[in-house]
Amino acid sequence: MFQIYKGMPKYLIVCSLLVLVLSMAIPAIAQDNTTFVVGEISNIPGGGVTNASAETPTPAPPTATPEVPIPSFTTNGQVGSRQLSFRAAMAELGYIEGQNLTYIFDPESIAGPALDTAAQSLVAANVDVIVAYGTTAALAAQRATAGTDIPVVFVGAVDPVQLGLVTSLQNTEGNITGVGGVSEAYGKQLEWLMRIDPDIQTVYLPYPGLDNPVNAAAVQAIQDFAEKSGINIIADELTTPEEIAAAAADLPDVDAIMLVPLFSSFAFLQASIENHLPLSYSFPNLMDVGPFLSYNYTEQGVGSTAARFVDRILKGAKPSELPVEIAPNSLAINLRTADAIGLDIPDEILRQADIIVR
């Protein structure tokens, strides 16, 4: 190669080498300037952002003031927490919105036909990958991408194998993968309640219907564990705000309250305080706003994990090459609420807690 430059003036040699270096660098520069498009859908009520700088909506203030001052307990912010942690992790991996990455997300499309429509619009936009926050969002993405090669990464889907999202955790055999949870966590949540308060014999379990697969799985897991443990479950289907208010105002004779995913209510939180009853909920990230106990994966954890999947896919990996991850569960305890209901938490339990709100 260097024989070519023999006898050439030095400035021509320098220019030739510069052209050679630039020609080799052009493909890399073009690749660095690639802009990826990530579509997002969610089935979680409340929260959500449309861009990286937007703030999660602030929960509405409660209509009544409890005896113990506790902020409003709503689902607002769940998708925001999950989504913002995903986007923050993507930024750490080098994907900057407005530079080499574009997000498409409609925070209003979170339920029923609107969710399917949102998923179909992302397919029509030919996004590089769809990120689905929640189980029914993942199912909507699965329906919308059937017959296409658009990858889907689910964030927090429960029992993905049983729901048919993937063939198995190790071999997904399709265009879908991600990070999920297992319904056994809800039974374990009841076990933690019993370990903290061995006197619990009857648990009130309100739920908003079983059409949502997550709530159906949660109710079944809790009832299965209760049957094995000799605990009486009073399950109560509540579908309207009026039914919820009436049930919270006139609780049956119970020792604890358990709320399933996507069913949070300030009315039951206030009722638990007024009646000195422990109340558990499924999302640890909401522990600082009132529930006494939670046992499940964290919103931030599944969000940041999903970013690793998306990063691999944008770099050329297929979803079928990426085994599903089951997110670790965290035990969370709110000591402020425990004090409010007059419940002492054994030190042995506190030592095992991953999150403690003091």
C-alpha cells in the first residue's frame, strides 16, 4: 500500500490519507446519527408523560381529611414512575430524546378500545419497538403486532407465559419479551400480613371486576393462599365510585384489607386508619402515601430493566434471543401508618424489609 505514495509530494500524501480516514469514518458517523422511534402504550390509570421533561401529574387532593394526615392515595404516578425510570435508563445508555431517539406516547389511551387503537397506531407508524407498560397493554401490543416483525418489550406484565405473551421465559419464540412479575406475589403479600399480625383471621378483598387478567390472577392467588392458611377472605366486587364509598363507610367485621393492583382508593385507606386495620397494596412505590404494607416489584426496577431490553433490540437483537426476566419483589412497610393503626412491627420483620417509610 505504501508503495503507492512513493515519490508523491508530502502534502498529497497527507490529503490522500485524510480522504481515506474520512471515508472509513462516514459509516460510523451515519450510524451515530440514526434516530430510533420508540412507541409506548400503558394500561395503568393516571400519570404518564409525553416527553422526557414533562412532570408526572400531581394527584388530586382528597375530598375529606383523615384523622391522621396522609396524602391522597391514588394510582396517579404509577405509569409516570415506570415510564420515567425507563426513559432515564435509556438516556444513560446514550439514547437522547430529540437527538437520536423519538418517543410516541398518548397518555389518554389507557383502557379498552383506546388501548388497542393506540397500539395499532404505533404499528402504522412503523416504530422500531413498542414498550408496553402493564399486562393488558402488552396483550394489546401483541394483538396489534401479529403478523409483523415489530418488537414488543413489556414492562411489568404478570404471568407472561400463562397469558400467552411468550412460549416460555427462556425461549419466547416470537416478537415479544420483557420484564414481568408473577401472581404468587399477591399470596406472599397475605403471608407477610399474617407474619406481622398473627391474629389476622378475616381479610376484606374489594376488587373492580375480574375482566382485567392481573386483578383476576391477584384475587385467585390471594384466595388460594388463604384457603391453605385457614384465612377467611371476604371478596367484594365494586364497580362504581358509589359502591366503593358505601363499602368503605360500612366495612364488614375484618382484621385487614387487601387491595388488588389497579384498584386504589383513598376511601379504603381512610377506613383502615379509622378502624385501626392494616391495609396492603401491590405497588411498593406508593408506600409513602399511606398503605401499611406491600410486596411486589418496584415500578422503577421494571422500568430501568426494560431499557436494557430495548437497547439490545435497537442494536440488532431479536426479542426471541432475549429471555424474559422476572423482577425481584420488595417488601415495603410504612411505619407511620403502622403507628397510626397501633400496630407494632417485630424487629425481625423490619430487618427483612427492603423499603421502610418512617
